[in-house]
Amino acid sequence: MPFTTTKSAFWAGVRDGAPFIFVAGPFALLFGVIATEAGLSVFEVMTFSIVVIAGAAQFTALQLMQDEAPTVIVLISALAVNLRVAMYSAALTPYLGRAPLWQRACAAYLLVDQSYALSHAKFEADGSMSVPQRMAYYFGTCLLVLIVWFGGSYAGAAIGTTLPVGLPLDFALPIAFLSMVAPMMRTLPHLIAAGVAVVVALLAVGIPYSLGLIVAGTAGMMAGAQAELWLKADPMLPADEDRQ
Amino acid sequence: MDKGTLWVVIFGLGVGSFLLRFAFLGFVGDRPLPAWLVRHLRYTAVAILPALVAPLVVYSGEGGSTDPTRLGAARVTLAVGIWTRNVFAAIGAGAGTLFLLVYLLG
């Protein structure tokens, strides 16, 4: 059904974004708790969440700072975890690229998994939307996620200051990372990328300045990309060379 | 944790993340990306996160040994996550396993 106003497009975005509060909320809460346990004040937790808005990158930075990695390694690793938003940016540009610059700047700040996934699917399916309607829909998808992200971080930070000592919270971050990674194992190249990254990371743990992480991550990326190429080429190969 | 470092990381990450998000929307327009770049970008998170977590699991004990409670919790988290594709089922199962094993093994 085509939208008649930008307002109705905005509220459609809000509606479609609603289920994602159950995804963003618990992560924000967990970030607040873990960051407070790591020694951040409520103000620092909130600034972190407002300035960065990127769950996995925030967790990565927190872990590496606790490991006392050099600042530049913390930044490179956390940004690498967040590289996918550059892909999202690229994917949305054909639909939003003609909007005014200030709107695109706001949209960039709010670009997260949820706003990308919902908006891209919507714009692809509904070719009749105007650029202002698309922008309105996009901002609509961000509204609840944003409220929940900030609110959850605050609640988590508040809870974190009251938790009893002696909980095995040192392992909360690894569990959070594993739970984020597990659903990403969609294809064989994803599995190969992760497997190579794990092996290299374990071997490279002695490399100073936490550079082992960068080395392992790069090796994993290259392995995944190469595996994708080989597997795509598969149907072109004779059947007996297909299976190895 | 050093507070000076913390603020550098917060604002460095903020600026860096914004630039990543703005890169194409703002600067590039709708020119297509080279295929090899997109192909590598697809595997960044799936490579970096396991690389980050693997040493934390395997060298979780004292002096670089493996702590069986942490290893057990990690295995359960991963298995439930792959099986259910549900982040929260995985976190719940992993945390539950960790508490249980810490309680049982002391």
C-alpha cells in the first residue's frame, strides 16, 4: 500500500521497528552492567552508548581496554568489528543519496543493524516511495531502538553498581560475543572465516600490543572471501573435482 | 582502566563509527563498491569476534591454562546459539552453565 504522507511513512517505520526493542534492549542492559563492573561511571557508560551506538564494537573496546591493549589497537579492532555499517551505508545510498546532506548525516549517525535491515527491505519492496518518505520511514525504524538503547544502557549501569561481588562477570563478555557470533554461521565461508581466525588467534597470542587480534581477523576475512570465491566457482568444475 | 584512554577510545570510536556510516551515504554517492572489497567486508565481524573470544576461552585459567567452567560455558553458548539462532537463548544457556559449573566445581 503506497504511503500518502511522510508522516504515515514515519509511523510505519516505528511499527516495523518495534519488535527490535527485544534485541537492542538486553544488549544495552548487558553493556551497562559490564561497563560499570569494568569501572566506568554511569556518565561514562551513557556517553559511550550515545556517541558510538554499536553494541559489538562497544563490547570489543571494553574487553581490549580491560586487557590493557594499546589505544590504537582498541580503536582498530572495535572499528573492524563495526565495518559492516560501511556496507549498510553503501547499500542505502541508492535510496537515500539524494536527500539533503544534514538528513544524510543524521541517518549516518543512526545507522545500525535494525535501521538498515528494515529500511533496505522496505525500499527494495516498495518502489513507489519518495525520498522524503524513505527518510521518514528510516528515522521511524530508529526511534524505539534508540530509546531502548539509551534507556537500557542507563538501567544496566544502575544495576551494575548494585550487583553483589563474586559473580563470575569476567566471562560475561565472552558469552555475549559467542552468542552474537553463533547465529552468523550461516554459510561454509562464514564457518571457515571464523575457524581460521580462531586458530590464528590462538597461535598469535604471544604477538605484542594485541596485534594478534588484527592478524587473526585479517586472516579470517581473507579465508572467508577466498572460500566464497572457490565455492561459487564450484558448479563450473567437473563433478569429480567438486568434492575434496 | 585509565580514564584518559577511555575518553580517547569513546570519542575515537564515535568519530570512526560515524565516518564508516557516513562514508557512502555522504561521500561516495551511489557508485558501486569493488566486488573484492565487499567480499572481504562480509567476513569482518565473523572473523574478528571469534579471534577476540578464542584466547579468552582457551587461556581462561591461571597461568594460561584452560578453565573447565569457562570452556563448558563457552561450548554451551555456541551450541545453543547455532542451534536456536537466538542470541538470548544462547546467553541464558551459557550463563546458566557457567553458574552451575562454578557451583559444582568450586
